[in-house]
Amino acid sequence: MTGGTGVSITGTGSITSAGGAITATSTGVDAPFSMAPSSSISSGNGQTVLMADHMSLQGAINSGTAGVNLKPYTPSANVLLGSGVAADSAGTLSLNDTELATINHDTSDHWRARDKFQ
């Protein structure tokens, strides 16, 4: 799934796979990816890849035994993770603890934010 001005999963919308990889990309500098609180992504043990310069993760993300890969669309963007992280700003993908808690998978060492982290 690709969106030039952003990708949004609204309401109770979902993206589901029976084990294949799921990739959602918001192309363009500062294009957002967002999930409503009742939305979901479930890859049935397939890799989940979300790529956007800004993310608002409020719905559930479940990749079973596979990994979750979150990364900015712009390679030079900064990535900030964890508590006390401010909202996204130009050139920075920020994910706070609440957003990170929406990610559920069985193998924690497969979670990464950018290709260089594992």
C-alpha cells in the first residue's frame, strides 16, 4: 500500500494477511502514516514494514513471530523513540512509549526502527 500524501487506516479499518508481508509506505517528504485507535494491522507471522516521515500509531499492530520495521521515508530523517519524545517535527520521526506499545510480536529482537537497528 502506497500513498503520495500519506496513508491512513481510519475507524475500525484493518490490513490483514494470512502470513505474507505487509508494507505501507507514505511517499514524499513529511507524508504521514496514521492509525485510528480501533484500527489494526495483522500480518499472520509475516514481516510488517511501515515507512513514513511521520507516524501516529494508535491501533494494534501484530506480526506474530515476524518482525516489525518502522522507518522514515526520507533516509536522512532523525528517529526519536521512547518516553518524553515530542511530537513529530520536520525531519524527525518520533514514536513515544504509547505508540510503541501498540506493536505486538513474539520475537522482540526483530523490532527495528531503520534498517541499521536490529
